[in-house]
Amino acid sequence: MSEEARMTLRFIGLTDYEARAYMQLLKIGVTTASRISEAASIPYSKIYEVLNSLERKGWVETRSGRPKKYYPKSPIEALEAERLRLEEKMKTWRRRALEMLQPLYTKREIREKPDVWIFRGEFDAIAKMKDLISRAETELMIALPMTVKPFVGAIRDKLAELLGTNVNVFIMVSRDYADGLDALSKIGEVKVRESMFGGGIIADGREAILILGGKESPLVIWSDHLGLVKFAKDYFQHLWNTAETV
């Protein structure tokens, strides 16, 4: 357990000496640098450098006196300080990387090539919907206006397979969609709106199928483009917040 804890502290960002010193402080409590050096097998010539670094990072505190004594902060407090420190580092790294790399991207006129599929046939569209539903891990957002009713019967059994899983399902239907609400409410939370422009399915906030147009020749689009999926999810959430709970 001690070795596993030490390696975890290393992964978090402490050096080997810092991890050993902090763990010894947890075992001993308030003590001197020389005692920590001996207990943690850290060369005395390095111990003050190690302890000063731990203090700067928020893992230990000192008590004045002769000799000065050190004591550990609680792991909860120390880890929170480390999290904030890493977040600040990440912000700095991100800013510097964007300042250096984004101009290169723009200069070369590299254009984003999102993966977008347009389905012409109903069979292919239904197969993609079933695949999307089966691969969902945490969340499905489903919008079902009357115009997509032909697709619902084809995917109903696949939706029913989500019963008893960890996938949270949110289903929004238009007011004129009256059939099958009881069955849908067993699969997930259902809300009703007066009308919706188009429908679709959003899975785990990472890919979406959008169904646009009328009953005769709907346009079915699939994409995993993060920007498009985020827009679809935000729009669904906006409609969901003002819909009526069944």
C-alpha cells in the first residue's frame, strides 16, 4: 500500500523524495528535517530543498522554533492545492501553445474536415440510428416530432434494450405525437412540446443524428463534429427546459 501511494503521488507531480517525505510526515506527525531525512532515507543535503518545495506546493507547513519543525497538510487540502496549481499550469500551457501554434495553422490555411454523413436511404439511416443507440454509454437525447414517426417504430426495440442500463434517456415529442407515450416513458424521461423543427438523436454529447424535412423525403445527417454536436445538444437542452413533463 505504501508503494502504491508513493507511486500515486509521483503521478500527481511530486518527486520521489517529496513523496517519501510527505508520507513519512503523515506517519510521524510534527517533526524536524533531520528526522524526516533519516526516516525517509533522503540525503540530509537534499532534505531542506525537498521540504521547501513541498511547502511551496501546499503539501506541508512549518512551525517556527529551533530547530524548525514540519507537519503535513491533510491529503484533501494538499490535493486541492495541487489541483489548482495544475489547472493554472494547464491554462498557461494552453495559452502559450495557442499563441505559437494557431498562427501556423492559420498561415497554412488548413481547413477542418469534420466527418459528416448524409443518408439518402431510409434503411441506412435506421441502421445508423440503431448503431448509435447501441453504443451509447451515459446519455441519449432524442427529439421525436411527428415527421420522424416512420423511424420510431424501427428503433423502438433498440431503445427498449436500454431498460436497466446506466444510460440516461431524455425523449422529447411534439404535441401531435400521441402514440406510444406510455412505452417511451418506460425507457426514459419524456417531455412534450407544441412543435419542433426536425428531430434526431444525440449520444453522450459526442455524436448526433439530425432528421430534417417532411415525412416524404427527410434529410438524415450524422456527424461527430464536436461543434455541431454541441450546438445540437445545447438546442435540445433549450427546448427541453421549456417543454411539458409527461
